[in-house]
Amino acid sequence: MKFEIANLAFAAIATLGVVAGGATAAHAAEQDIVDTAVAAGQFKTLAAALGGAGLVSTLKGAGPFTVFAPTDAAFAKLPAGTVDNLLKPENKDKLTAILTYHVVPGRVMAADVGKVQEAKTVNGKMLMVSTKGGGVMINDAKVTATDITATNGVIHVIDSVILP
């Protein structure tokens, strides 16, 4: 199944027409959310999951969207086999529900966090936003990087996958 994830990630990257290499902040602002995440290199599992859920075209749309993006390391924290299981076609609805729980409509920048205690996600459920030890938490996930701008929104990197 690991081979399957790698193939899905590669297919998602190839489909997006992204060239290998990291994106600078200036370059990222010229790309949509999906291309920005793929170019960063630490979201291969997220790219594969977006492809498996059929959400690539949505997140390449006009937006704006705020995406709380779990890294590959965040996905690796899930119990063994979870990602492989979610990528099965019969689990597409569950995968979609999880991924849309990471997306908030609109552009929410880090400076707005003090004004927000919860946010309604694209899947309709609420995320809890808090500060802890000088950092920002989205439910139980720590925000590790903020305000990565894209043409159709903003990405905030998180260290865990958040589940609805």
C-alpha cells in the first residue's frame, strides 16, 4: 500500500503540472493552494489524499480558502494502515469528510487568531482555535507555520491530522 500512496502522490503532482523544487514565499503567492502545497515538498500524503477524494479541482478553485495542512510527518502519526485504508475507493466519503474538516471558507490570517475561538469548516463541523504555550492550536494540532499565501487563500501548517 505504501507504493500505492507514492503512486497517488506522484499522479497528483503530475496532474497538477508542478515542477519539482521548493516554493519561495513570493513564488507561492503566484500559485493556488494545491500547487503551493505540492511545491513545498512536505505534503505528499495530503496531495495523494486530495487526489483520492477528488478535491484537487475544488482547492484549485477561486476560494478563498484557509487550509490547515498536515505534513507527511503528521499523517505518519496516524495508526498504521489508516492512510492506506482511507485511500480505498470505498472510503472516499470518509476521506472527504476528514480533508474538508481541514478547510475553512475565507482567508484567515495568523493575525486574526486572537479574534477567533472556533471556525466552521467546509464540512460543516467546528474547529476549536486556542493558544497554548505561546503557540496556536487547532483542536489538538499545533500550528507550526502560518500565512503561506496562495492566489486563492492561505495555508497554515499543522503537526497532526485533525479528525471530525
